[in-house]
Amino acid sequence: MKNQNLAVIEHKKRQSSIAELNLMLSIQDSYTSDVKDYEKFLAKNTLRHSPEAIEAYLKDMADRGIPANTYNKRLSMLKKRCRQILEENGLDEDYRRKMEAFLSRMKPAKIASKKIDETKILTEKEFEKLLAYSELPEQIRLITRFLWKTGTRISESLDIRLRDIKIVDNRVHIRLMGKGRKERTVRVGKDFYEELTGYFQGKEFLFEKAPGRKFRREYVSMRLLLDARKVLGRGIGSHTLRHSFGTWTYKKSRKIQALADYMGHSSSSITLDMYVHESLDDDDLELDK
């Protein structure tokens, strides 16, 4: 009898309509901020987990002006969990097709261009003014110069080990391990490199605050932010220096693929989107011909 009852319950589960299917994000799930946001929405609106609830949640996020990246992350989480539930509950093929069609209709939001506004980069004059600031610690001044000259990410720079550096003629080649464990090499002049090693006297890392101890990214970033506010009237981050390098190097060289490789971008399209600020003028279009 018990087995028959279980069979009936299981049969009813399989025959549930789309509206009534319990797309439960179980309590046992890891409660990330994305899951919590969805759960709060359901509780606030007295809704059950269902395709209709998901549609309402997505509309609510759009109405709240949730950034596209966050919207897409939460949508991806919901789709993944729905598919897990479909798989775990062994629902009939017809229902699975309907649910898959529903999930496919839920499209990610379009992400705005990543183009770097030229007002958000440093001019050479601003850079020199920052370096001339008397209260800027010498260690921050040297790290700032390195970031400006190489376009490296702050974490990449502070992770540089002396064993990853080779001197070839008057050029110093520095091997980096960037995002996604992608390896690349940047270069600086020998004189500047000797200035760095002469000051920091590193035993293991290029930039050391004590023997074998590298600087914390948070410290360098915060110090740069606060000092820039005092000198330039606006805060800048380490990425401001990276974007400045990308913008000015492209303007001088016009070598997109080479710049993408040098900066460790996964695709030259990223470099184009960020650093190429061009538009067609009337002469380009030959309007008078």
C-alpha cells in the first residue's frame, strides 16, 4: 500500500502543469546574494516558484535598473537551477520541451559599451603633477610610474618575482601571469629597472615592503586614490593608469592586435571597444563628391 501511495505521488509530480510546477530553489542550496534576491522578491509578492514568477522577477529587475551584468548573472543562475530541477525530477518529455522553450525565451540584457571615456584617463600633465606631489611616498611614486609605463594590472605588478625578469641588452623583459592564467611579457628600460631594484631591494618580489613580503593591492590602491584627490581634485585607481597606457599607446602606434596581446586582453575586440574613440567626419564620407 505504501509503495502504491508513493507511486501516485510520483505520478502527480510528473503531471504538474507549467504554472504549478514547483521550481524550488531549495533551502539546501548555497544562499548566494543572487538566490537571496530572488527569494526576497517571491516573499514580498507572495509568489510561488514558477515560470510566471521568474518572468515577473526579471521585469522587476529591469524596472529597478539593475546593471546588465548583475541581471545576466541572476538570469543564468535561475536557468541553471530550473534545468537541474527538470533533470532531478525526471519530468515527461513534453513538459521538458515546454520548459526548455520558456527558458530559451529569457534573453540576457545587452551590456553597454566598455569604451573608456577620455575624461577618465590621465593626461601626461596630470601624471607629472601627481608624481611631483611632495607627500606622495616614494614607494607609491615608483609603483605608479611602473603602472603608467607598462599598463599592467595592479595585482600583476605586485606579484612580479625577480626570477621572472630577464635583461636583454638595455631592455628588461618581465614575465606576467594575468587573468585566466594567461602568460605575457612586458618591457621597461634598464635604467628604470635599476631604479626600482635599487630602492626596493627585493629578495623575492620586484616590489617588497620587507624582505620577501609584497605590498597589498588594497594599500597601494587606496594610497593612490587619496593622494590623487589631493593633487588632481579627483580620485584615480590603478586601472586609470592602465587605461591611460592603453589609450595613449594606441594613439601613438595604431597597432590594435599588438596592444591587445601586450595588455593581456582575451580578444582585440575588447581593446577596440575600450580605446578606439573614432567617428567618421564629412571628408571620410566624401559628401561633396
